Amino acid sequence: MNLVYNIHYDIAGAFILMIVLGYMLVMYPMKSITIIRYCRVIVLLILSQIVHVFSSFAITNSNKVANEVNLALLTIYFGLSFCLEYSYFSYIASFIKDRVNPKINLINRIVLGIYLGGLVVNLFTGVIFYFDEAHRYCKGPLYYGINLSLLYYVLLGFTILMINRRHLNRRQFFSFIFFTFMEISATIVQTFLIPSILIILFVSSLTMVIIMFSLETPDYAKLVKTMEDLEKLADLCHKSGISLCLDFVMNHTGEDHAR
């Protein structure tokens, strides 16, 4: 069967991430907020790619599939994709803790709601995408804008990283910068140059695997858990009017160590 879209990359990406997720669940302690949010991103990536594959089959056989089914599959795919980007931003935020302005978090939820609401409106208006009477997949006037809007959380995350880069170590900072660069590049290339080859989610899958090796190590997870406990202890001490002093050996630390 000759499919309208090349789905091999999506299938490969989903398969790789299933292995990664299984390994994480078995080998990594699910106590760190960063690991929990990382796994959430992985799950959304897998679901997005699975729905994308089913949608590609449905579009290829659109003369045999009801327009409502095709619309539903694409709507679910775009919804999952935006939730994925929202979760990625939350993952970044976990590394800089409470330094994200609460107003930004509120705006992010509003943007997510508007986007998902727009997808619901599209079911009745076709302003983003629709299927005509001949069961052909058609792009509405807002199609490219919606596609590029998926980069909102990626670009916002990049901005937050640049503002708070002094709070990140070198490994953390460059891992996120690499993800941002690859995500933007893949979105532009697929949207405007090779729309029939689905590479965006595959590239995201590869970069998330790299992030697993560069950031989400078991030792790092334990250190983050320890730091969270220490911060809670410090807060309790300060509320009780108690000063907390730490004594540690400076010459056993380095800029490559997790903070």
C-alpha cells in the first residue's frame, strides 16, 4: 500500500521511546519531579506518533473512511502534540524550580485552552483542516499558523532557559538548547519542504533519548530528590526562626556536577 505520508519515522520513534519508557520505569526511581515530567513527555510522544500513524492510514484510505473519523483522528493528533509541547515546557521548568513567573504559567494554561478550543471549533468550520465531499484532505486558512504555533512552548522554554541559564549547569543548558534547535528545524523542514515525510516527532524522540543519557541519570535523580528535601528543610527552619548552616568540602565539586 502506498501511503500519502511516510510513517516509517513515526513507527521507529514510537518503538524507540517504548523501550526508553520501559527502561525508565524499571530502573529509575519515580521520586524526582524531573523524571516524572520526563516520562510524561515520553508517553505523550508515543501516543502522538501512534495516532499519527493511524491518521495516515485513514487519510490514505479516505474514500473508505468517514470524514468524521479522519477529522477526529487529526484533531486528537494536534491536541496531543500541543499537550506534548506544554509538558516539555513543564519539564524545563522543573530544572529552574520556582523561577518561572506564576503569570506565565497562567498564560500557558490559557494558550493551551485556546488551542484545544480552536481544534473543537475546527470540527464545525474547517478553518484549520477539513475533508471535502471527495474525501480529500484539505488545509484551511489557519493550517500553517496552527502548525507553527506548536513551537510556542519550545520558544518560551528557550527564553526561560536564557533568562535562568546561570541556574543551570553546562550539561543541562546545552541539552535543552540542542532540543530547541532540532525541534524548530524539524518543524520548518516538514511544514514547508517535505510535508509528506513525518519527521517532527521522530526528531523529538531522538533528542529526548539524548536528554535521557545527558540529564536523567539515576545519580542525578537521587541528587535532585536530596536537594528537594534540603529546600523543604530550609523553608521549615526559616519559618521557625532557625538558621541552617551547611559544611561541605569545596574541592570535591566541579561545574559538571549536578546542582
